[in-house]
Amino acid sequence: MDEKQLVATVLSGDEGALRILIGKYERLVAHMVARVVPDDMDREELCQDVFIKIYEKLNTFHFDSKLSTWIATIAFRMAVNFAKKKRLDQVDFDSIEFQVPDSTRSFEDEDLSRFVVKLVDQLPSSYKLVLTLFYLEGFSYPEIVEITGMPEGTVKNYLHRAKNKLKIIIEEHARKEVELV
Amino acid sequence: MKNFDKIVEDGLRMEPDFKLGLDFKDRVSKLIRSRERISQRKFYLLIVLGMVGIVGAGLGVVLYFADLQAFASLGQIVPLAVLVGALVAGIQYLDKKLVKDKMFKQLA
């Protein structure tokens, strides 16, 4: 079943098609929500609200973009609004003081990559979401522009600055580990 | 020498630990359906209340202002009113079965 058929079947009231739609996109929504919302209960509730909103607005989707892009747009807005409402973003990018643990278990590449995830958690929500959309979900620049409503330059800037900052911290951390050994 | 670009990118491509429950889609679809049923019931209730209000207001006006003798011959058009009502209901039913259902099937 392609996107058009799936949407039409959901709109005709088919519950099975609705479950297929949720199953197909729950991973995308969960990834975006999980990056912004720290508590599992809140995450599950927000994912639920995102899909209810998707269902309510589905009749306004006219295939001007991919269904995944449209769904990500709704998830992005709801995640950002949730972060604002709960005051999860208290610092801006330039003034972040990253909480770096004294030592990782080892400085194998995989452990360092896990360490990156912990650092990403400390970034402002908009950075976390842009990074997730680009690296984890594989959206292109124009798609991220559509999802976030940010200019393409801002999207590229976010990706570049965030990646550079993470790289610098990881490099410093690895160097310290080597010195300790 | 470590490739820090790759380490950072690998980290950024790691999935969050959070997973939605296996029954997530069932729960959400049930919730959506139950919300729909509730809003449909509210809609029907509003229609019924509106109709009761209109009929009640009409009756009130008639009883208060009108000369009841003027409505003495109204009973003669009851069969015609029933026929028109049945005709409208029939057209609605045929429209649903022959036009709208086909339309939704074509869309699906």
C-alpha cells in the first residue's frame, strides 16, 4: 500500500490502516520526542498526542511533501512546544557548560560514541532535533527546512556548530584519558 | 590516531534507548476511535437539543399567539408530510449507499 492509498484508507475510517500508519511512523516520532523529553511517561504521552494530532489533521495533508516529512513537522512543533512549556531549554548554545564525567569506562570508539549521546542530551532542543533529523532519520537539508521552518543556512549552521563542539569535547576528553593512562 | 569525526557521527546516529510499547498503536487507535465516538455523540446530542428547542419554541409561539382554530385543517396534510419525509430519507439512504460508499472505496 503506497502513501496515498494508506492515507485514503485511514480517512475512510479503516482502523487497521490507522494501526499500519502508526506502526510505520512511531519510530520517527519516538526518536524526535525522546531527544527532547527526558521522562519516559511524558515521552509516551507526547507520542500519543502527536499521533492524535496527525489523525485529526490528516484530511489537510495534500501530498505536497512526503508523509514522513509532514509527520516530522507535527512532531517537531509539538516537541518544541512541550520543551517551552516545561522550560526544558534554559540555556542557549553558546553558554552551555557541558557536564563531562570524570572518566568513561574506556576510550574505545563505541564508548566515546555513547558519550556523544550524553553530550547531545545537554544541547538546546532545536539543535537536538535538527541533529536527529539529519543523522538518525536521514532527512535532506530541504526536508529539514520544511520540518523546522528554519532557513537552510541556519540548519547547516546548527549541524556544523554542534558537530564541531561535540568533536572538540570528545577530543579533549580522549586526550585527558590518554594522559591519565 | 582516532577518527573523531566518525566517532561523533556514530554517536549522533545512535538510536535513543526509549522504545514505545508493543501495544502502542492499538492503544492510540482505540483512543482515537473512542474520542471520535464521544464527539459524534456530542454532535447528535446537540442536533437533538436543537430540534427539541426549535419544535418547543414553535409550539410555544403557536400556543401563545395563534388562534388554534386556524390549525384545524392541518391534519389533512399529515399523509403528505409523511410521504415527503420518507422521500427525503430514501434519497439520503440511496446517496450514502450508491454515491458516498463508492467514492470512499475508489479513494481507498
